[in-house]
Amino acid sequence: MQSVRLAAVVGLFPALALAQEVRNTSYLASTGEKVLRIECTIHMEKTAAWKLFTTEEGLRKWMAPVAAIDFRVGGRILTNYERTKSVGDRGTISLPIINYLDGEMLTLKVKLNRQFPPKVRREDGNLQEIIQLEDLGDGRTHIRSSMVGWGVGPEWDKTYAFFAKGNAWTYRQLVANSQR
């Protein structure tokens, strides 16, 4: 009986370790503005991790089954979560690339789609995701995603909650798919 319990507990360790690798470290900036921050560590060299964000093959591994990228300042990432769809079909998400520092940082403009209330879509001009990669050595890379530019009010609170949940899920996909 003891060995069965021990085996059950030991069997949970990989799942527990995976769950612990994605953390919500959100905070309020000194101005009172919200910063939605999700952090994770992946077992991958930084140069390989960078390709997960900057190539179609990399994006398809963890972000969405349908992905296209024009990687340059002023370019964009286009994704669709439905395998049977194409880029440009209904449900396509467009993330313009504001800037990047090769291998270190990528800033995406977050354009809210029709899923969100008209008020937040009208006010989403400053909503951005800043993705930072840090080499931890030993083939590990720390990823820090910070969303800034949130508005104020109940509609924005719901939008923030949506992204807090969705971004955590997305970065769990990154951790899971980077270990393959």
C-alpha cells in the first residue's frame, strides 16, 4: 500500500513541476497602471527559444496551429486557433510587431477583436505585450511576458481577467511543447 501511494505521489511530480514553471507575477506600476506579467522557464537554449516567437514553425509548436509571420519592425504575427482555417479567415488574430531586440525582446501591439466590448476595442491603442528572454545557462531560458496599456472600468477588468487566464494557458503550452 505504501509503495502505491509513493508511486502516485512520484507520478505527480512532472505535472507539479510543469505547473510551477508558469507564474503570474502581475503588479501595479508606480503610476497605478496594471502590468499583467506571466513568467516561465523553458529547458531550451535562448537562440532556440527565440525561434519559437519569430518563426512560423516555432509559433505553430506552441501558440496556434495556423500561423504566419512577417518578422520585422512593422511586420505582424497572424494566428488562428482552428486547424481547419487559414490566416485571414474568421478568428484570425493579428499582432503587429512594434519593435524587437534580436534574441532578447519583442513588443507586440495587441489589437482586440469583436469578442471584446466596443468600449475596450475603441480604447486599446496602448495595449501591448512585451516579451523578454533571459539566458539562465545550462540550456534554460526565462521568458517574461508583460502586457501594458490597460484601460479602466468594468469592461477593462473583464478583458484583463480574460488575458490573465489565456496568457497563463498559452505559456503553459510553451513550457509543455518546448520539452519535446
